[in-house]
Amino acid sequence: MATASARLTNRHRGLSRPAAPPAPARVATDGEKVARGVGAVSILGVGLIHLLDVVGKFHETAYLGVLYVALMAGCVVAARHLVLVGDRRSWLLAGGLAGATLLAYALSRTVGLPAATDDIGNWAEPLGLASLFVEGVVVALSAEMLARLRPSA
């Protein structure tokens, strides 16, 4: 009669158990976790501010409405990546989106954008000021985190 251990042995030769998942390269500190949360909420704030203005942009200049929708989608992707991964690519994406949006705002208020010169000189628009503040926070936070997460030489 077979013993209990003989009945419980794995008779599938050549199959091995799955390997344990690799350990993370480094463990995120509490400060990094907080920064990732603040960055994610801030970049979502950029998307929200543009959501509040997107309908008007479609009526004024259609390509700006499309760019707003692309920005909003990018903000959601960047926030998700910051929360779930939080590596250099996450901060580059968030900081790049916010920096590009800051640049586009400055261009729209100085020389204007193609087929959209109505906002030249309109620096005091409330949504624009809110957007500048939140984008500035994301750019500054991204710069700090990219400096902290610099690969060691």
C-alpha cells in the first residue's frame, strides 16, 4: 500500500513551481509616497481645470479642444503611473505634461496660438491662474523627485 507521502508527491516531471516575484530594486520612503500622492492629485487638478474649459475651446478653436482632451487623458495616465509605479518615467511624464501646458499658456498670452489670438494679454483669467499654480507645483515637485531618484553613478 502506498504511503501518504508517495501519494502527495508531484508526479509532473519537468514542471517547477513559479519563481517568487523579484524584490523591488529599492523601497520607496514615506516622503516619496507622499510626493507621489501630491503629484498625482496635482496633475489630476491640471486635467480638471482643463475639463472645466474644454467646451468653450471646442467652440472657439476645435484643435485646442482636441489638445485639451489629449492633455486630460495624459493627466489621468500620469497620475495612475505616479501612484502605481512612481519611478523617474512617472515624474518625467507628469513634469513634462505640466511644463508643456505652462509653455502653451505663456505662448497663448504673448504671441498667440494659430487661429487663437483672442487670449493675448489675458493673464488674469481665474482658470488660467489656477492652472499656472497647479502646473508650477507639478513641475517643481517633478524636478525635486527627479533629482532624488537620480541613478547612482
